[in-house]
Amino acid sequence: MQETLKIPKKPKTSAAQRRAADKYISGLDEIRVRVDKGGKEVIKAHAASKGMSLNGYICELIQRDMETKETVSFLSDRLVGLVPSDIDEDKTKTERLSKQTI
């Protein structure tokens, strides 16, 4: 019987690269997202079609959604009081016109 010679595997990353990666990752939060079977590949392919990674695509969607909500909140805070008076003014005009036509 012939013995096989075991050659130690060379690590893919050096210790310095591993420390640098660990340092980078320590500054990030991790969020898990669960999707139906096959959903990950569908979303990943869609992200790739846009030239993005799956992670980048999800992060961009979240950021865009948050910016939209902030914009709506910003505008609604400034429009308070303007819209009701406009509605009341339109209602008054409508009431006057309906009385004239009767």
C-alpha cells in the first residue's frame, strides 16, 4: 500500500490580512434577512443586473426608503396649516358656486 504525502495547505490570507479584515468588520453591524427558498438567487441576480452586490443593493434600497420618509416628514411638518386652509377655501368657493346655480 502506498502512503499519501500530506502537504500542509498554505493559508489563503496572511495573518496581517486577516487582522485587517477583522478590524474592518468590527466597525460594521450585521443584519440577517430571510427570504423564501430561491429568493436570494433571484434578488442577487437582479442586483448583479444593476452592477451591484446583493448587500449593496439591499443597503441602497433601505437608504433610499429612509430618505424618502425623511423628505415626506420634512415636507409634511412644513405644510401643516397650509393644506387645511386651502381645503376650506376651496370648500367655500364650491358652496358659493352651488348656491349661485340653484
